[in-house]
Amino acid sequence: MRRCAWPLLRLPARAGLVLRHGGAAAARLRPAAASSSSSSSVGGDGSSRAPDTSLFVPVPLKPVGDGAEEDVGAELTRPLDKGEVLKNLNKFYKRKEIQRLGAENGLDARLFHQAFISFRKYIMESSSVSADLHIILNDICCGAGHVDDLFPFFLRHAKQIFPMLDCMDDLRKISDLRLPPNWYPDARAIQRKIIFHAGPTNSGKTYHAIQRFLSAKSGIYCGPLKLLAHEIFQKSNHANVPCDLVTGEERVYANEDARQAPHIACTIEMCSTNTPYEVAVIDEIQMIRDPARGWAWTRALLGLCAEEIHVCGEAAAIDLVTELMYTTGEEVEVRNYKRLTPLTVLDYALESLDNLRPGDCIVCFSKNDIYSVSRQIEARGLECAVIYGSLPPGTKLEQAKKFNDPDDPCKILVATDAIGMGLNLCIKRIIFNSIVKPTINEKGEKEIDSITTSQALQIAGRAGRYGSSFKQGEVTTMHRDDLVQLKEILSEPVRPVKAAGLHPTPEQIEMFAYHLPDATLSNLIDIFVSLSQVDGLYFVCNIDDFKFLADMIQHIPLNLRSRYVFCTAPLNRKEPFVCTTLLKFARQFSRNEPLTFDWLCRHTKWPLASPKNIKELVHLEAVHDVFDLYLWLSYRFMDMFPDAVLVRDIQKKLDNIIQVGVCNITKLIRASQSAAASVTAEVVSEDFPLSRTKRDARPVSDRHGAKSTEALSIAAAEVPGERRAKNLKAYRSATRQEDLKSHGRGSLANRLLREGLLTQEMLRQLESEWQDQHRNGRYGLGSKRDDQTSSKETGKKKK
């Protein structure tokens, strides 16, 4: 590493003589500086790429205080006149030649300004400066020197507060991600055979790969979910093929003496790239493009040390896998599969829950829709199973078992897209409640858009599973308008997978930290990504969750490796209870105090009772995630999280409690709606002419606290038919009584304005919407007299 690109920094007097003659002399300095900066800013492909300097956080440099050391410069010359020094420093800053020299040494306008402010503050607030700088400043103030003579000292100061300027070449090399295959020398040392099993859902592609896995002397299965890994673990051991289970939270041995079995079923993040196998299976390879987890598939595909790699997934990933393997010198054999049972897109929508049949699955993309639909199904005297993403795996399996059991009265399933993989379900017909889904893009931003063709096929393909009682699958929508769009989505070709995800490794971050010891982990990651270079086959995965956790625990004293591990913990940052728990884990870990079973029970208030409403059920799910987090950390820090066995036991008990709650979910919804109704009644009168919606619930929650927010949103989640009926009643009641109320105790709008529950802008919007509803006849055949009364009253309010 080149620590100094400027030999003149060590010779300030000579530098002063060179720079004294202004532009011509400064030009003689420029070639050395230019060569240094060019090597930093030009990538290996010859293209120049300037770093994002907004990410460069200056290191604080304290001025020298009184009595810190003897002022040798003052003894050799005289004390500095700080007023004259300030004037000359400002002249130095305004010199265009100096600004150009700064740019050639990596100081763009932002860094130059920050460095100068720090340099000036350091000189003005220090009781003494180094002897060579003192002499130069004195010469300039006396007219014997030129302000340009300060540049070597300014640059030295800039590199002290921005240490990355002095090691940009090294940082670029560390963050060069253009040759990921070279990260795995063990895999490159053997000639691997790549077999791509391509086909849609329910085509048998994974089955054939697993058969080869079971027949091999040793093998590893890498799946996206714990449920899938657990399924292969069970299948292998039932087939008398000893197989261990490895997930982020635990390792289950097939052998009683805890000897490692030759076969392993694991979640893909846990696969080993150092252990040799005969056969490896990588499931759902199309997830290599996932903005958050794609790096795990890239690592497995490039790094698994196996003679045969069996890749299973959509045909859309064939071209990318072939190109990636071309860079490793390995060929890809493609085996195509067709769906084993027919799948039909119906020409009619469901339109009403009265038209449900046994074997139907309604797919929703939000919890509120899950709650609303399941409640309406129960109101029709039908039982339904419920599956969504945040449920524990045990509860999902139990609900799937209940739905699949031909002797169980539960014949309807309400689920999110969590059924897309990991569960074997006997579904006759998939019904999309909506075709709009919130997603997170590569930048970490939330978007609400129609589902993709890949997602639609993955979900729809769950109908008519081969080997089930339904030999043919059907798919439709809840609403007629969505059916046309669903057909268009399903008829479109699946977009090809174009790039594979990458993520900085702990070793790369450690090397960055060596060069930038004062930077925070979040800042290290930012700088790494800004300097990273990838070719067209790769992209850097989204790191927002990592940065969120890094910022959250930044104030806690942890070594870099431990801090990195805590920041990669799998948790939902939208769950405050789980995030708070991670913070407490990290704080106690930093004090070297083991996190015991008793401590965890106190924190989670274990034992916990069965939930009485939806809010309590959601909290139980969060507690289950906390137990998962403890087990995940115990797998990495066994001495600090010593009670994994006890925690696993109470997690199973909690799973059973959640199962009971989900089985009674309609009762919990009713309890939540009753609570929401009582809260709403306190704030909004029944005579308010507009139906209560989620938009109305916001000011209510502001007044009554966050506790009522979820209940109100549940109360608002109703089908359009019920909502229209309530609107009609509210309208007729309001128009009959509004005159009396407005004269008696002030209009409802005025009261809501006074109480801060309504703004003038909201009132104008509500009035406009109400008038549109009258004009369009939204409320049916109301009397003209009522319409006229309400219009007059609205006109009075406007006046």
C-alpha cells in the first residue's frame, strides 16, 4: 500500500520553493498527482469511475490544546498573528490553482470544502502547530512566502480526516467483484457436471434431482425454506439414507452419536463450500435474482464442491446459469419437464364467496385481506385453514394437514403467496383475491404493482398437484375485472433472469475496516458498494436491512466480526419487539454476560396465554421470531447463548399456542372488530355521512395510540357489498337528522375540526367525494328530498 503519493509532504520547505512561483511551478507538481489519482479512479476495465464522496465521513481531528507540547515554531520565529493567518487561509481556499490540485488528488468540491473547514479550524483553534507549518505560515504572513506553499500541509490534513484518499487503490481492489468464480478455489480445482432441471411447478423436476441425491454416496440439498429442507431431511431418512438437517437455527443429526451423515439438507445460506460431495441439489434457482437473498444462490452455484450440481427451477434462468458456468469452464446439460397435470384458467370469476367449493384456495397479499375473507367464510358456516408468511413453520404444516385431510370438515384454504413453495397442498382451484402485491425493489424501495408472470405461475401451479385427489387444476380471480388481467399475465413469457446477486463477505469488510478503522460498519458497507465493480452478469444485493441493524447497534462496543454477525441476523425490521430484543442481545453480549433461558423468559414474559384477539396473535408470532433469533445466534455464539435446547422446547409450546389461535382466528377477528367499534364510537358519530375507511382510521389512532391501529384496519377490511350496505344506512340516517344536529350542537365536521381529527384539506376532499357519490347514484334509490337536503347542507358548509 502506498501511504504517501506526495514525497514533498516530507519536504515542506522545498515544496514552498516549488509552489512559490504560482501556476508554472504548480504544474510541475501535477504529473505525480495525476498519476496517483488516475490509478485510483480508473477501474481494471479502463473506465473511470469516481467514488461517491458523499459517503466519506471525516474523522474528527482535535486541535492542539494549551500545554500539549512546546511551540518550537514560535521559538524559531515568532507567535502567529491569527488574524493574518485567517486572511491568508481564506485566500488559499479561493485559489483556483489550489482547487485544481485538490481535484487531482481525489478532493472533489465537497471533500475540498470539508477538508479546508477542518484545516482552518485546526490551525485557528490550536495553541501550537508543527514547526514546519508554523514557519510556512509565518513566512506567508510576513510576505516572504506564497499561500500555495500551504498545499502539502493541507493535503496531509485532508488525508488524515479522509484516510480513504490515501488507500483508494487498495479499497478498489478489495471491492472488485468482477470475478466471483475465483473466490472458490476448491470448486475450481475440480471439473463439475452441471445439470439444469427446468420446468414449471408440479412438473417433477425436483423429484428427479432428489432421486439422484438419494442414490449418491454423499450429497447436499440446498433449499430456500426451512420447510423444504425439513421435507428432504424426512424423505431421506425414511428412505434409509442418513441425512442431517442444517438451518440457521440448528443442526439435527441423523445419527444418535452426533456423527455427521454423508447427506445434508440445508437452507441455502448454510451450505458449505469447503466440504466435497458427490451430488448437490440447488432448488428454486430463479431466486438467484432476488434483491435480498440472491447472493446465496450465486455462492452455492459457483462454490459448491460437488462432482454433480443439479439445479432446479424456471427455464427463465437457463441462459444466465449457462453464461455463469461458461466463466468457470463448465458445461450445462438442460433437462426440460412439462407439467404433469393440466391447469385451466377459468372464463368466469368467483365474484361471491357463496360460490366456494371444497378444495378452493383464496390467495391474498395482505393480512387484512386474510382476516376479512376468513371471517366472511366462517359467517357462511364454512371452516377454512389459514396460512401466511409470518406463521411458524409448525403452524403452517398443521394448517396444511388440516386442509389436506379428507376427513376434516375444513375444505377451504385462505393463504398468502407463502403457499408458492414449501408446502404440499391438495388444491383444486386457486382464486386470486387480488392481483396487486407490495414488493421491495433492488433499491430497497416499496412498490405496489401487479404480480409478475413468474409469481402468478408459481402460485397458480399449486392447483391440481400430481398424486393428489384433484387430477386437474383450475385458476380464477375473485373479481371479474381482475380475470382479464390475470389471463394476460399468465399468457406472457416469463422474463429471463439476467443477473445474479452478490454480497460483501466478512473478510472483505474486515479488510476495508483495516484501511478505515474509524468508519462505522454502515459507512464501510456504503463505501464498499459505491466502489464495487461488477460485470453485467451480477448485481450487488440490497443492503438496507444490514445497514438498519448496523446503525441500530453502532453505539454498542462489539468487535467487527461479531458486529457483522449480528447485522446479518434474519429478522423483520418492521417488528419493533424483535428489533428491540436484538438490541438487548447485543448489549448483553458486549458485556460478556451470557443470555440465559431465565433472562429470555423474563424479557418475553413467558409463559404466554392463548391470544384473545388479533393483536395478541401478532405479538405471539413476534415472540416466536425472538426465539428463532436466539437459536440463530446460539448456533454462532454457543457460549453466550447457552440454552438453545430449553429455548427450542418452549418454542414448540409457543407454536402449539399459535396453532390454537389460528384455528380460532375468526373469533379473534370478531374480538378485534368489537374493540375497534368501541374505539371508533368514542370518536366518530354514527351520523357521519361517509363510511369509515382506513384513511379515517389514521387520526383516530393518533389520538388513541398505536394500540387501536390494527383493530381499526381490521374493522375497515370488508368486502365491497357489505361496505356499500353500511354506506347506504349511514347516508339515509345522516340526511334525515343532519339539519337538527347542525343547529343543536354544531355540525359534525366542525366538531371534528375542533378536536383535531379532521383538517380543512381532508374536509374538502370528503365533501368532493360525497358530492360525486350523490351524482353517480352510489347509494341506490334514495329519495330526492334527502338528496336536496344534503346538497343544501353541503353548500352551506362551503359558504
